[in-house]
Amino acid sequence: MLPEFVSAKFLEDYIDDEVRELLTNTLNYTAINGQPAEGIRAIIIPKICDVWIRAPVGGKLTDSQKKVALNAQKLQSALAGVGITALKV
């Protein structure tokens, strides 16, 4: 089962097998409150952004979902900037 932030039916066509596998292979950890929790690997974040960025191409998003796609694009751009900065070191 996919996490809520990518489980919508309209995103299904944009989730490839690699993304699906990374999302379903969660990491177990202990939350700040001491409770056991599950998370995802950080490497998947740009891939999740890509899912949301590609979805508007199909014209399947509502206005509020378009805002999520725009924020995904901003986050992906910021992550790319960090990567370039890291290469300069």
C-alpha cells in the first residue's frame, strides 16, 4: 500500500516500479515521543516530486493539487541547488 501523499488514483500512471518499491520498503525508527514509526528513505524525495511534477502534464489535477505540484517543483529545484553546491566542495 502506498503512502497517502502518492496514493491518489490520478498519480498511479506516474509511479514507476522503482518508486513503488522505494515507497513500500519503509524504514523503522523510534519517533521523538518514543513510539515506533515508519519512514521513507530520503533518496525517494526527488522521485516523489517528479511524480507530482509530471502529473499536471496529463491535465488530471485540481487547483489545490496543482499547488502541490508547484511546491514539488520548488522543492526539487532546491534539492538540485544543494547538489550543485555540494559538488563545488
